[in-house]
Amino acid sequence: MKNVDTILNQLNRSYINGYISESVYEKLKNQLFSKLRKETATKSKLESKKNIPIVEPAMPVSMDTATQSLSRDPGKKLGVKKNRSHDEFVFPPENTTKILKIKPGVPLTTSEIGLYSDTETLTRKEMTTLTQMLQLDEKSLPKRFEDSFFQIFSFIKAGSFLSGEEKERFHIPHDYYIGKFPVTRAQFEYFLADSGYYYPEEELQEMHRVSPEADCPVVNVSWKDASAYCRWLWKTTKKQYRLPTAREWEKTARGTDGRTYPWGNKKPNNELACYKGGAIKGRTARIGAFPKGQSPHKCYDMAGGVWEWCVDRFEDDSRDPHLMMGGSWLATSDFCKTYSQCICYPPTRRLNYVGFRIVLILS
């Protein structure tokens, strides 16, 4: 029972993050819950002699936790198109019977997921295959961490790397976790709903125009907005979240071999990144849409997509500019390089090609 409960939670999180399609999700959900029902029925027979009541799982609830609970109108869907060419990122399902609220810091339970099916149980081989699929390349990483907000991190070990166009050696003395993906629109909107942080309606409309799906990277956020998101996470989870430094970001994108792009030294193309002149025009792509463009540390969308805020600032400049890394959907492929930088000021300025990813420091 415990094993099924764990895998159901993994399946739930993987679907919300868009790692598996709706069709795959529905099939695995039904198979897994059938196994759960079978075990529950067996337990019921054993316990009936003792007159101990068996608590049945709840009826179906929405898996659309990352979007429905954030909508101003709970009965209204955020505009998510289905049957896209990248089927592995289709989300969320259409059949919703109940809105499931995410409780900050509290992982979902089987009863909250409320899965229900009458199909046959998973075989041992299928269970093993599913478990391996949901590990998300865990074997290739020294460590991996997923927090209660479904944000997945890659572990970056302390050490030196080749930095900048001149490839000068730079040492980062501490370990850190960094987001495998930029913060999504859904995650940022959850922050807005939970914290009450003021964000103008017209700015939200522009965000939705450029990032039309909930699992697109958030855009139109200022350095102040991104910092407020980190402070909210820190306060809610009691863990140390912040924006990355430019060096932390670059090491994550570049690895230790001094490569020009996250994937190597090959110039960008339509299979590697989202940039001006590429296949996707006038908007961002959904997170993880370019798996061939991942970095040596298994992080995605670090070339193009959105410029990403860093914590670095210039204290001797009255304009208070801050660094951004990585290029964007509105920048040419020249800015997809691992060391590409840009400055922006003032820190309250919002741009529709700027987003962020976060760092987590665990002692």
C-alpha cells in the first residue's frame, strides 16, 4: 500500500509538471488505482471480522492543481490547448469534478488525489518501468530535490568552472540546488493568489499573451517581483530560496568544460532553443520543450526562452541595475551562449521577455 501511495504522488506531480501526457497519465492512473483498490478490498476482508471500518478513497478530484486553484473564477479554465505536437507536455485534463487546493508545505496524499478505476492492476514490470520513468534522470545526478510546490531542482556541487568568454577559472565554494526549469506561470500565479502580492491586471494580461499556457515560463516580472516570490517561498517553507548569482547560473548552464552553449558548441537550431528567428514566434515555449538543449547538469531552457534574473546588482550605480542571463524568445541566437549577460533597471521594471529560476540552499 505504501509503495502504491508513493507512486501515485509521483504520478500526480509528474503530470502537473507536464512530464507525461494526458493519455499516459490517465492509463497509469487507472492501473495504479486498480491495484490500490485490490489491496484495500483484501484488507477489508481481513478487518471485517474485527468490525474495523475501512475508509474508502475519495471520488475523483481535479489533477489540475497548478492552474484551477489559481484562477480568479474557479470554474473557468486557463487557456490551455490540447493535442499539441509535443504531446508529452499536454496538460491539464478536461474532466474536473472538484478543485483541489495545494496546502503550502504539505505533500498530497492518496485520499486527496482521489483516483478511481476498474481496470486491471499493474504488472511488476510496468510498475518498475513507471518508477524508473518518474525518476527524471535521477541516476545521472549526484542528488536531486523536489519541494512541496512541485519545483524540481538539480544539485550543483561546489567547485571550479571556466567562466566568461575568456574562460577564466572561477571557484564557487558552496553546494546549491537550482531549478531544473524556470518558474512557470502557474507557479507564479499560485504565489499571487496565496500571498496577496499586488500585480496589476494589465500586466497579467500581457503575461498570458506571451506565455499562453500555464506551464510556460512566467514573464513580465521585475527583479522585485522575483525576489518577492523567493521571500514568500522562504517564509512558507522555512527553507532558504533566492535568485541565483550570475556565476551559479553560468556554472549550471555550462558545466566544467567551458562549452559555449548548454548542449555543447553546436550553434542553436529549432530543436535546441526558443529564440528570435526560431520555430516558435512571438511567444515563449512550454518548459522542457527542447530536451536536446539541456545543460550538463540536466537543467532545461537555459538558452533562449526568457532572460533570467540574477541576484547580482551594481551598488555604485544610482539606477540600481541587475544582471540577467541566457537570452530570450525575443533575442537572436547570439544571446543563447552560456555567458551571455544583460542588465536591466530599475528593479521594478517588467518586461515580457524576462523571467527567473530559483536556487535553494540546504545546509
